[in-house]
Amino acid sequence: MMGNYHQGSAQVFSREDGSEQGSEQGNINKSMVVKVQVSTGGDGILVYSKGKKFLCELHRQDGPQAYQQLVDTIEKKGFLGKKAYFTAELLEDGRLAIKVGEVLALQPW
């Protein structure tokens, strides 16, 4: 299930089974910078932090509208239309909030 968060400035991602998206327990409710890459052949978006302490994959079926908004933002504002950096927050309930309205500059990683 995916849905809007913070008045549409972020997209919130969680798995249908309610489990959390990533493994970085220490960043719960803390902001982090994530690289978001659109898959060239499949239906998935790879999301990870520097050093890959946080890593997850998002899928269209989890929430088609939010997924498409993220893809559109990356295609329009991202590097070569394939990747972009965003601020994100891992929420206490395991959902990932990505601030799609704020594309960050290219990072050195």
C-alpha cells in the first residue's frame, strides 16, 4: 500500500503484508538521503542509502499512483532520467516516506 504523506510532498511506501521496507532500524523517524533508481527492464524501483545500510525495492502494484509520481519525477528531474536523490524518512511503523517534491543535487556516491 502506498499513500500520500505531508500534504503530497512525500510518498509513503509499505509492503502489502505490513512488513517494513528496509533493514536500517537505527534511522526510524530520522531523515536520510536515498538514491532512487528506476529499473531499466522490470517493474521495480531500487531505493538505498549511502553505504546501503538501508535498501529496499518498490513495486508498481504496491500503489500505482504514488509509484508513477516517483517515476515521473525521476524521469523529469533525475540524472539521465534514471536516478535521483531524495530525502526520506523511515517511519516507526516500517513505512518509507520519500519527499518527491525535493530532488537533491547529485551525491558523490
